[in-house]
Amino acid sequence: MGTSFLLGGELKVNRIGYGAMRLAAAPEPGFEAGMGHIWRAPVDREAAGAVLRRAVESGVNLIDTADSYALGENEELVAEALAPYGDGVVIATKIGVTRPSPTEWVPVGHPAYLRQQAELSLRRLKLDHIDLLQLHRVDPTVPLADQIGALHQLRAEGKVRHIGLSEVTLDQLREAERITPIASVQNMYNLANRGHEAVVDYTAEHDIAFIPFFPVAGGAHAGPDSPVAAVAAEVGASPAQTALAWLLRRSPTILPIPGTTSLEHLAENIAAAEVTLTDDQFERLSAIV
């Protein structure tokens, strides 16, 4: 199992990246648990920056953010902590989702809007080009060809190096590939959520990065009496590390981006790359649905 991957066939990234979405303030007062997240930047920006810097110092060189996280403040946090970026640091961001309120995530795929958001991301991230620009969600009201065409134009202008997609079906991925090269797909995928198996297999076959968001799912499958806990005990790792190790074994093009606000958990996540599963352990985990 390789520990690195050539994103877009040229950008060498270590296979465990960092997802910056978690760097946000607590939910707005009055919202139910799980609602209203990622609306404002964290109060302690220095602590957030320390996590980002430690990630890079520890060898993480794929940082993922989005223009919709905290209305652009998440991108600003990344730049505050890491710009000017060191050699080999790959910055990925996403465009194409608006935030009318703390609980709404609304896709907008009008080409002019996508191009505008890319320009704003460039400013906030303090970049002259974006290494990986991802369409955050497909807007069902706009032809996919128009949305991908806008990203392709940005790439032709030198403002974007590689193009990715998020939460897409296999048919949508294939349609996009007919317009422009696709370097990555970022879909929800983990031990408990396997709805994109076909996309995982396709990306592995075609050397496309598959970036699973929410790579470590909670719930009963990770409880103290679960198969995950049993395998974790066998390999001397935590359940979270074991779940990440399963992802790394599942496909050579999978690049998990676990997010955290804790330096301790950051170190734990990065160390998952050193966890080795036997064939039997991998199959036992794979049987979890």
C-alpha cells in the first residue's frame, strides 16, 4: 500500500490529508444539534492556525477547504496559517454552493457565478492558481456541461491546475470527463456509508483520486463491542485509525481528509498511515454495512 499518490498525475501528496471544515465556531444559538455548523470562523483563530501548521509540519500536504465554509473565512484561515505555502503543499477548495442561512447549503452552478467564486477563492487563499478546484455540488437546474465548462475555462486561463467533483454519480463523472480531465472525486464514503462503491472502483481503475469526506463515521459499528474495535485491539490502534487504515487499503487512489480541531487527534489520524491490516482483518471490516 503506497503512502503517497500523484494527484492529477503530477502533484505528489501523502495519502492522509486534512479537511479544514471542522475549523469553525460552535453552532449558532437556538439551532438543533448538528445544524448551523460551519457558519462562522472559530473564535480562537490562532488555535485553528496551529492545527493547520502542525498538520503541514507533520507531513500532511493536501489541505481541503471550500468557499462556503464560514462564508469564505475558512479559506482565509488556511491562508493566515500557511501562506506563503511551502513547496509541495497542495491546496484544494470547492465552489458552487451558497449559504443563505446557517442551515442551508444551496447549489448554484451558473458559469458566471462559478468563475466569480474562483476569483474570490484565489484572493482569500492568496494564490495565483488553485491546485485543485472542485465543483462542490452539481446544480440540477444548470446543464452539467455548462458547470464543468466554467471550470475548464478557468483551467485554460491558468487559474486552476486540476479539476475535481464532489458528491457525483458515476454517470456524472463520465459526462464531466468528456469535457475536461477530472483529477478527483470527493464523495461521502466510510465503513458505514458505502453508497459510492462504483465510483470508488472506477476512480481506482482510472487513477483518479477519491477523497472521502466524513471518512470516520460514528455509531454502533465503531462501538466497544464492534468489529472495528476488535480489529483495532488486534493491531494496537484506535478505532478511528483502523477505519482510516481500511480506507487506505480499500483503494490505492483513496485520500482521506479527516478533520479535527485537536492536535492530539491530528497526530492520531496521521499515524493511521502506519497501520497495516491483514487480509482477514480487511475482509472482516469490509463486511460491515
